[in-house]
Amino acid sequence: MLAGLTAVWNRVFGVLGRVSMYRLVLLALVALSAIALIVSLFGLVAPTPLELIVSMAVLAVVCVGTDAAAQSILKLPWRIESSLITASILLFVLRPTLDPVALAGVAIAAAAASLSKYLLAWRGRHIFNPAAVGATVLTLLSIAAPALGASSWWVGTPVLAAPVIVLGLIVLMRTEKVRVIAVFLVIAVAVGVVRTSVQYQAAGLPIEAVDLLGPVLWSSPFLFLGAFMLSEPLTLPPRRWQQFTVAAVVGVLAGWPIDLVVVSLGQERALLIGNLVAFAFAFSARSAVKLTLQSRAEITPTVQELTFRTHRPLSFVPGQYLELDVPHKHPDARGTRREFSIASAPQELPTLRVAFRESPGAATRSSYKRALAEVAPGDDLAVTGVWGDFVLPKRSGSPVLMVAAGIGVTPFVAQLNSLRLGQDDRDVVVVYVASEAAELAFRPELEASGVPVVVFTRDEPRGLPRHWSWARGVRLDADGLQQVVPDLAARHAYISGPPGLIADLAPALEKARSITTDAFSGY
């Protein structure tokens, strides 16, 4: 059952990965805006069609203009998608209007949101969700000048609930935050139901908690807040347990807003506090780090390895991945950032290595791959963050099976190098799947680790070490895997590679003690 779900999940992730996370979020918000405009024609939402159009125009112009000015001053690449995402989120958080004074308030919120990316930042990374900052600034200003307006979260209406769920789920699957936001929703709705029930009882009105469940879920902004704001990777900590903690904190504060007399601790303020908790968890791991390319090497006919030097400390756990930014003109749908598993161990810093599979023809390569191919030794790039839970069990006595599909071997190389350098003797077996023997990358590192390696290739590899074996004639299915790894049921299985290959291999791991996957897509 678990293996089947893993297979389906990775096939969907492989499809969504063809579009960059930022562009997918923008497309989802554009679709939601179009739906909101259509239902506004029938009076099913609070804003009128003209209010939506005018407010969106003001938000887009101010966000794009502010970002463009700031990026020009700071000599940063222009990211119009980020600007439009911020504007689109604010459209659903603020109160759309035609009033000139209120439109000035909308413009102030947009400018504050965009400026927060640069003024409220740490080592190149913004600390707070920009839209939440903009909404909070406007709400605070409205205390002295009510005509400016304030946040309204009109998106929390039953007529938009279904589109928010569908589009939000697509975004969450792409960002792999479904479980995190599910925790937030359960807590926020539960706390919201309790709060509303207490308010009814205080007013002397009898009501059953179950009767409040539907209204609290469908008529609250929780769905939108979770899917499009809390899920933002740039303001979440790197580890999943930390993300769950942040989700729980925001869920409690969003479900039961604290009244501060002049202003309540509403949805956006709850998110800002959650951002602070996230920053406190792992500010060093989330900060941007400049890398200088030292060398590039072709380690197989289709795999390149890039070796960098870090300019400041970079904290990561073997098995985690980084996001590498390669700004370039006219990026395609897959954007200017990619995720790479780190191939080097933390003990090797300030040297850091990543590897990637090169497309066979220039015509089929993404704009990112073409730009990366032009980066020369001595050029600087930026790591925008480190994330991931593809890490080995804390208990060193837990037997582990590493299943590497192609270039998916990179996180295992980092883990095995770290174990070797740390003299940590673990029970590890590696199953390495490649199209042919020439595509077995990182052979020297794997051989140095001393762990048993079972190779699945069409042709027989030459010169295999004593602790390596070629699975001659063995089919890589449940029976075949059991044949080459007899104690499979006692091992924690880790599988890394392209989503399609993971989906194909996952059923063979049904008998393993547990399955942890590390899929990468969008290359």
C-alpha cells in the first residue's frame, strides 16, 4: 500500500516538476483570480469585477515597480514572477476597492510587501512572508487613518473554497508541503471551532461544535493562508519536524486570534510570528551563501560534477539538497533555480560538490542547463537555501538499504563519505541502478566506503571490487530485490532518483521496514 502511494506520488511530482515552483504558484494564483472575477459577475463574492481589476492593476504596478527599483539598486536579477505572486496574494488578502484613498492604502501595502524582501532580510533571504508584511503595515496604519482600509481576507468564502483546495493542492504537491499544511489546517480548524463555540456559549447561545466545523473550514481564510502563504519554502525551516512546529504555532494563532485592543492578532500576524519561529530554528541553514566555481568534471558520459568553494559557513546534513540560483535572460517555464543533492560531506567544507545529468542534445536542454553550462571557474553563484529530510536514521544500529537510480546516487555519496570521515561504521547495502556500466558515477567514493554494492546494469561492469556484485540476470522487482538483499525486511529503505524511476522501483520495496524517497524533477 505504502509503496503504491509512493509510486503514484512520484509520477504526479514528475509531471508538476516540469514547471518551476514559482511559475506554478503564479499560474495557480492567476487561475484563482480569473475564477474570482467570474463569480464576482454574479455577486457571489464581496468585491465587484471592476474593484478586482483596478486593485489588481495597482498591486501589480507597485509590486513590479518597487521590486525593479530595489533590484536595480542592489544589482540583483529582476524576478517579475516573484512580484506578481506577491501582488496576487495581496489581492485576496486586502479589500479590493475603487475609492482613491483606499487604493492608496493598497499601494502602500504593495510597496511595504516588496520592500520587506530587501529590508527585512538576513544574508540575502527574506525573513517574513512579504504579503503578510504588507497587510500588517496597512492594518497598523488604518488605526490612525481608517480610510486607508485594512486586510479583509475576503478569499475565505465557500464559493472559492473548492478552487483554493484544487489549485492549492497542486502547489503543495509541487513544493512537497501537503503534510505540513494538513497539520496547520487540522489545528487551525480545531482551534477555530473551539473559539467560536466559546463565543456562542458566552453569549448564551447553545450550539454543537460539529455544526461549526463546516462554516469554520469553508468560510475562513485557512485554506488560502496554508496553501499559498505558509507553504512558502523561503520562510520555512529546512527540516520537516521544524516545519510541523511552525505549522502548529500558526494554526493556533490563526484559529484563535488574540485581541490586542487596537488590533487583533489576525491571520497575517499569526503567519509573521510563525516566520519568526522558523527563522529562530535554522537561520544559518536558510541564509544565502555565495559559491565560487572551482572546477567542473565529466564523471560519466552524461554526468557532470561541479566543485565549489563556499564563502561563509554552510550548515547541512548529509542527504539534504540545496537550491542553486543561476540568473539568466529569458528563462523557460522551469525558472532560474534548481535543487541539487549535495554530493560532498559536511567534513569537506569549504569544498562543496554537486552533480547533474546532462541532456544529450543542446536543443532539448532547459534554459537553466544552458546557462549553467556557461558558468566558468571563478564565477560566483548563490545558494538560496538548504532543505530536506532525506537523512539517515539517528540510531547507528539501524540497517539501511540505499537504492540509487542513476544520478540519484549523489545524496548517498555524501552520506557514505560522511560516515567514512566520521568513522561511523553502519550496516549499509547499496543497490545501484544505471542504464549501462559507463554511467556508474562516483565509483571511487563508493569503493572507498567499503559497503556492499549491488549493480543493476544492462552490461557487465569491469573491475568491480570484492564487495561489489553485478546482478546478472536478476529482475529488479520484489522477488529480485529480495534475492540480492535477503534481509530487506529488516532494513530502512532509501531510494533516490528521477520521479518516474522511483515510481517504478517503489513496489519492489514493499517488504522493507520503511521507505524514504528523494525525488528530483524539473531539469
